[in-house]
Amino acid sequence: MAVKLYALLAVLMFAGVVLPIAHAQLGTLVSTITGIVPCSLGNNISLPTTNVFPNASVQLTCGGNAIATTTTNSSGGFSFVIPSLLVSPVDLISKCNILVTTPLVSCNASLPTDGNLVSPLTFVNTTVSGIVRLAAVSFAFVRGLIG
Ligand SMILES: *[C@@H]1O[C@H](CO)[C@@H](O)[C@H](O)[C@H]1NC(C)=O
Ligand SMILES: *[C@@H]1O[C@H](CO)[C@@H](O)[C@H](O)[C@H]1NC(C)=O
Ligand SMILES: *[C@@H]1O[C@H](CO)[C@@H](O)[C@H](O)[C@H]1NC(C)=O
Ligand SMILES: *[C@@H]1O[C@H](CO)[C@@H](O)[C@H](O)[C@H]1NC(C)=O
Ligand SMILES: *[C@@H]1O[C@H](CO)[C@@H](O)[C@H](O)[C@H]1NC(C)=O
């Protein structure tokens, strides 16, 4: 009987204490994605300092599916916080892109109306609290992607 009680106690302690901690840790693991969208055409535009694209709609797409959407701020900057349970950091890097859905003509009338800027995601570092930091740093113009 004593052995069974101990076993039951152990199960209850496991269920009541260990599981919530594991769940809390899993539930709070996130990746952050940051980037600056350039207002320019041409391949491999890395971190623009001038000619940024404010107020542009930006999508995180994975295997062709839009996972999250945001809008760039006045400095062309954007960020996403993606729970690892939704998309793991490994999948973000291997399967996902940042797609700018607003056409470039919106920031500069000389730029095309067709095509979109796209950037893959690259690993930056991991914070002490376990947040995986990713960035979109190489936007390239791709014609005929959407629309
Ligand atoms: C961007 O440049 C990197 C290296 O500088 C290269 O590996 C990559 O293929 C280029 N991508 C495009 C779309 O030109
Ligand atoms: C941003 O875009 C929205 C919708 O396209 C528009 O209503 C708004 O005025 C724009 N803001 C700026 C600062 O351009
Ligand atoms: C724009 O967004 C970027 C990335 O989140 C941020 O670093 C920057 O401070 C923001 N700038 C403004 C003017 O809000
Ligand atoms: C608009 O785009 C054209 C063509 O790339 C460029 O020559 C011009 O400097 C851009 N204008 C501004 C205000 O960025
Ligand atoms: C991660 O990189 C950023 C700059 O890109 C730096 O400010 C930060 O201190 C780095 N964090 C760690 C934990 O290395």
C-alpha cells in the first residue's frame, strides 16, 4: 500500500509540477524576426540605410502559406514574434521567406508595379532567455511572384 501511495504521489507530483513547467517553457519559446525593407530594385539588397520602404505590408510565408502579416514603420523596419510551437526556428530558416506584398511603386513612382521583394531568413543569435533571433537581410526583387 505504501509503495502504491508513493507511486501515486510521484505521478501527481509529476503531473502537477513537472508538466506545467515543461508546458510553460515550450509555450514561451519564440523566434523573433526583424528586418528593414529597402525602397529599391536590384538583387541582394542588404540592410538599407537610405531609401527604406515605410508602410509596406510584409508577410511571413512558409511553403507558400502566409503565417503572419505586419506593416513596416516609418524607418522601413518590421518585426515578428513567432512561437516555436507554430514554426520552429529550423523550419523558419529552411522553409520560410519574408514577402513584401506592397509593390515598390508605392514608395517610388519610378519603380515597377509588378513583382515583389523577397528575403530568406538568416540566424543572428540566441538570447540568454532562449529567444532565437532571426533576420531578413537580403531582399531581392522577384517578378511575377504574386498577383
Ligand atoms: C545574394 O548574395 C549571396 C552572397 O553574397 C548569394 O549567396 C546569394 O545567392 C545572392 N542571392 C541573390 C538572390 O542574388
Ligand atoms: C499606410 O497605408 C495605409 C493603407 O494603405 C494608408 O491608409 C495610410 O495612410 C498609410 N500611411 C502612411 C504614413 O503612408
Ligand atoms: C522600426 O522597427 C524596427 C524593427 O522593429 C525598430 O528597430 C525601429 O526602432 C523602428 N523605428 C521606428 C521609428 O519606430
Ligand atoms: C526612385 O527610383 C529611381 C530608379 O531606381 C532612382 O533613380 C531614384 O533615386 C529613386 N528616388 C528616390 C527618391 O529614392
Ligand atoms: C545578438 O546580436 C545583437 C546584434 O546583432 C547583439 O546586440 C546582442 O548582444 C547579441 N546577443 C547575444 C546573446 O549574443
